[in-house]
Amino acid sequence: MTKHYEEIHKVSRELSFISCDCCKKQFNIDEHIFEIQDMIHIEHLGGYGSLFGDGVKVSADFCARCSNTLFGNFLTKEVVF
């Protein structure tokens, strides 16, 4: 039996940082792992009659500081262990 091999080149991407869509601060994956874990990501797909548009996806990333400033008064908070 003869085996034949072909060379395959794969391109991969690695996340290097996440930016807050409010304050625009960049959080490096290697240096700010705890801040990144505390970020809030919002993603919504508009339905029929949506203010955003039917079938339109909207999304945003907020750091903890901006999340607290923007949503702090509206969030329900509870300690969960």
C-alpha cells in the first residue's frame, strides 16, 4: 500500500484583547484576565417590529466600571456561591 499526503496550511486566530464599547479601553487577555471575566456582553436579535430592525443583531461589550455606571441602578444583584 502506498500512502499519499498533502500539505495543509491552516490559519488560526487568537484573541489578544477586548475593548469596552463605552470607554474604549482595551483589556489585554494576558494582563487583564480578571477584568475581562467581569465584563458584560450584550447580544440581541431584533424581531418583527423591533426598534433595532427585524432580523438585525445588535451587540456590545462593557467593562465593569462602565456597566456599573450605565446599568448599576437597574441591575438585580445577589450573592451566589
